[in-house]
Amino acid sequence: MKKLEATIANLRKTFTDLGYITDEEVLTTVYLSLKLEKPLLIEGAPGVGKTELAKVLSQVFDTDLIRLQCYEGLDENKALYEWNYQRQLLKIQISKETACVEDLEQDLFSEEYLLERPLLKAIQSEKKVVLLIDEVDKTDEEFEAFLFEVLSDFQVSVPELGTIKARQIPMVVLTSNNERELSDGLKRRCIYLYLDYPTVDREIEIIRARIPDIGDKLSLEIAKAVSLIRSDQDIKKKPSIAETLDWGRALVTMEKDRLTKNAVDQTLNLLLKTKSDIDAFKSNIGAVRLEEYVRTEKS
Amino acid sequence: MKNYLEINVVRFIHLLRHAGIRIGSGEVIDALNALALLDLSDRDAVKAALKATLVKRPGEQPVFNKAFDVFFAPPEAKEKQSTEYRQKLDEHQQQLEQAGEELSFQGTALDLSDKEKTVYASIPDKDREKLLDYINKTSSGKNVEQHFKPLLESVVKGSLSYWRKSLRDELDLSDRPQTGDQDIDALVDAVGSTGEGGFGSLLEEDMQNIADKDLPRAQALIRKLARQMVARISRRYRQSKKHKQLDLRKSIRHNIRFGGTMFRLRYRSRRVQKPKLILLCDVSGSMARYASFVLQFIYGIHAVVGSIESFVFSEDLERVTESFEQGANFNATMLDVINRSSEWGRGTNLAASLRTLRSKHAHILTGNSYVLIVSDTKTMALDEAVREVSQLKRRVKDIIWLNTLPQQEWEHGKTVQTLKNVVRMYPCNTLSELEAVMRRKIII
């Protein structure tokens, strides 16, 4: 495939082709991050399409997506590299009698025994890859410090092998749910993007792009309903875009072309997944009012 | 003009910094590099570029949007802003001068700060005349001597401080920005005078003044802060493979199954004990709301705390742990506690309360427990209270005092000064201060 030149117009076109509908601000920010070769830090509530953006980016440039999922307690061993200790041991056992000691030592710390973890893999890759560091706010501060060292120089040193430099600077996307504020140092090195839930109009576009069979009326009503539900303070887990789409697909499968009270009652659990949220919906909004709301109000 | 773009961007950043956004010089360079890649006539693109490179906290986005609109406004609008600002400054200066003339004692001006003069200029006409009348009478009566002046000053100051509190919402007592560049001053003023709405303002608001309609928002904010904190510290109590100290005994034992070859290593990790918290909340009079916020915060972080014992006190102490542990509606419980305590009367007696704690709940005072006192330090029998506090301090790991008085008022209070010598005291007047105290790792 021909290598795609990164311009805002190209990005807009390919993003739309791939069904990722977004606005100019997002496109400009992504473009800048690509051009300046700086990591892109995306923050926002769960389910607004942060991870999706990285995936789409890898499709746009037809390259691999290397994903580092962060969690509490993630350390360098799991993120960067680890010696295959078990294999080294086996090697020692096997060659106990035969091999010359010095050769063996040389051997044991060669790349053969190195377990590449996502960061090293991204740096060593021949192709320019997309490195997705997901939910970086889940790690602790130590790891964050280590991370921005890697991200600023794109080189790592393995004591036994020496320094490894990136062959290609990968496109780095970091995502955060903002559960913990990230350090200033990390933020400074990144281009920052705050993703919010889409507006009603944008969500209609998304729904239509992803569910081609859906009718105009239904997509409008779904978008309005979801936006109303998201604005309710008592609902803790706001419906994500993916859940909106699931809901839409379910309604299409049920051959509904309008949002009715019954349909809402039957399918609500696709949108709200905890009992307390469903209770909050029932007491604050209710299926009847939701139906009225999406019907009467003009958008 | 040469470097026109650079100068403008730097001036804009100057404005953002004055609006409280932290921007490093590396980010300035990023911003300029980013602009070089874009069509500068595309306003939205420029805005997106500056936002992406300079503003990295969700809470700062409204400020940025406002600043961008103000800074990159058409020249006419800018000119208007600048004139308005100059007018505002002149008016303020006039007010100050007038106040200085009026507030005098036998021809010499009273020694009042600019802020106090501003307050004076803002009080309703009728009340201002009353105050002025009082001053005139005092300074012109018989047997009036020069040394009455300090007395009059303190009376006037007292009255103004009353007005300052009651006019709090209308007054603009913030210091005028001083950047040395009048255009930027005007812009900073324009940015600053817009309400932000978001969580930012709630964080800095005196907890006592948080309106009832903002309570749900405040509670959501507390939950969020508490969750962030739990996420940050919970890891410390987990077993970890990261400690690189080998536990030889465990490793050998574990690897016997592999014939003694060290196949899986075991590491030593330190067990950290979770602290126990004993909360003493002053619920007399106006303290109730602070207590309710602190309690909510503490219960929000219960996952990283060993156990929480909570007490409320005013004239005496009462254990309320059970009411909160039942998981009943927090607000209802709190209301119940407060209503009960208001029956006790209005005074606070810390000494008596601490005595009750020592005699009736001695078993919870251990070397692993922290005592958190939430109070404005106003108590009867101060000396005795100090004695009790120092005695209590010997029994527990530490006492931390969360003082709900704004920090600038500390120097005036005798009780604050006295108690500060005995315990560690932190300001806890706003939610952000409450969070800062907890974050400082004093407890966890």
C-alpha cells in the first residue's frame, strides 16, 4: 500500500472511511502529534473512543498496533524487557559438562534469551508502528517517570547489551481516564487531547456510519436519548459510544424504527449496566419521559 | 514586524500563566513548532494547536477558551476592553481616595488598608453614612484626644470586617494584576472576571459557603478526589515482585519441586500496616458543614485505612462510628448527628471531650492510630485543652489538626497560636486544602 502522507485532509478522509467520525480539533491535534513526532496523550471519560483512536491510527497507516495495557504494579520487566530466566537455566543444565564457561556466559545474555515486551518491541520494530499505552493513570509514579524517559529519547539501555536506539520513532498514543493526575513531566512531553462525549449531531453521524441499516428517525432519537441519560448526575457509569452502538444494533434487530417506551424497557440493560444506574434512570427520567423527550424536542 | 508571531504567542502564554495555567518553556517551543505546520488564517486550527500543546488539564480548558477569545479578539473589541479596564482602575483609585478622605480622625487619615477602603466604598449608602456619622461624632466630641485614634481605628476595622463578610459575593477584592504591560493587565482582568463554573471554583470555595444546590456537585467532587487518592496509595499495601531483595528461604522451599534448581525466585516484600484513624469532629454551630465534608472524604478513602473511629464533639464527646458504618444515607445520618449535637448548646469544650475519649475509649488509643481533629480551635478552657491534647499525643502515633479557619486569620487567634505549638496543624478551609492535607502523606 502506498504510504499515506499525513495531512489534515488525508486524515479526515481515512478516518471517515474507517468509520471513526470526529471533529476538526481532534484531527488537527492528531496531525500535530504525527508531524512533531510527539506522543499523544488522550484524556477523557471511559467510552469516548480513546483507545479506538489509536486502533484507527494503525489502520490509517497500515501498520502494527503494539499495545501496553497498564495496571497497578506494572513494572519495567513487563513493559520493556526481561531475561528469559528459565531458558537460561535450562541452557546451563544442558551444557553443564560440555561448554566452555566463558562462551556460555556470552551466550546466556544474547538477544536469544531476551523477552521483548511492548516498549522494546515498538522501539526495535523496522516499521513505524503505533504504540498504544493504555490507561496510563493506572500505573504508579515510578513507572511514569521511567516511561517519560523512554518517550523523550526513544532509546533504552539494557545493561548486558548496551543502548538500543529506536530504528523508527513510533507513533505513541497514551490514554488516561483521569483517575489520577499524571505528572507534569509526562504531560509536558506530550501533545494533549481531551475527548468528550460527542454532541448529538456527531453521535448521529457515528451511529449512521457504524449501523448502515438504521433509520434517520431512530438514530436521531437514540442520540438524543443517550445525551439526556449522560447528563443525569445520578447515573454513575455513563453510556459509552460503544454501548450506544450496541443499543442501536439491538433496536434495529428488533425491527424498531422509533424509540418507544416498551423498546426502552426491554433494552435498557444494554445501556446501563448496574442496578443503581437503572434505578436512577427509572426515578429521574423513566422510559415514558424519555420517549416524550426524544419525540417533542427539536434538535 | 519581525518575529510578530513569536511575540504574540509569548504574550498569549504570559496571559495564560497569569490565569493560573502552568506552562513550561518546552511547551512554548512545541506551540511555535505546531503553528509553523498550520495555516495561520484558520482560527480553529490555531486554537486547537495551542490547546493541544499548552493546556493539559481538563479543568483548564474553559479558562483557555476564554483567554483565547479575549486575546485573539478583533482590534476594536480589544480597544474596548482596554478602555474599560482603564476606567475600572480610575474608578477604583477614586474610590480609594474618597474613602481615605472620609475616614479620618481630626484631620489625619485612619490607618486602613486598600482592601478595607474598597469594602468601605461598597457598603450600602445608608450604612456608610451611619459609620461616617459615628466617626465624625467620635472625632469632634468633647475631651477627645489624639490617642483615641487607635481605638477608633479598631472599631472601624471591626465594622468593615463585618461588611467584608456579608458582602463577600459582591466584592471584588482580588489583587489587581500587575504584569507591567497594561494591555495584558486588561486581558488578565477580562479573563479572570468570568465565572468558570466547573469544579475549579468549588474546590477553592470556603466549605461553609458551598450552597445547598452545589452539594451534589461537591459530593461528586469529594468522591472523585477520594478515588484518585485511593488509586494512588492502595498499591503500597500490595505484595509486590518489584522489591529486588531475594527471599532465600522462601525461594529454596518453593523450588524443591524442581530438584533444587532455582527456577522461580521469591522476593522479600515488606508488609505495610494500614493506619487507624480516629476522627474528632467539632460540630458546634457553623462547624457542621466542614465536619460533614471531612467525614465524607475520610469514608471515601476507607479502602486504604485500617479502621476509622469517628466521634463528634462540642460540649462533650459522642461516638458515631456505628451510624456511619451502617451504610445508611450519609446525609440523613449527618443531619441526625448535627441535630442531636445542637441540643447540647453552642459552646465547645475540647478539654472535656478529650477527657471522655481517654477515659471511655482508652482501648482505641494505640501507637498505630492517628487522631484527626477537625475544628476551628475555638474552645472553652484553653489551658486545660492544651494539657489534654499533649497528654493524648503521648498515647497515639500523632495528632493532626485540620483547622477550618482560613489561614490568613490564624495569626489573630490566640487559640490557634497556642494549639499550634502542641500539634501539627493544617488549613482545611476549602476542598482543595482538604485534599492537599490528605495528599501530603501525613497519614498514609
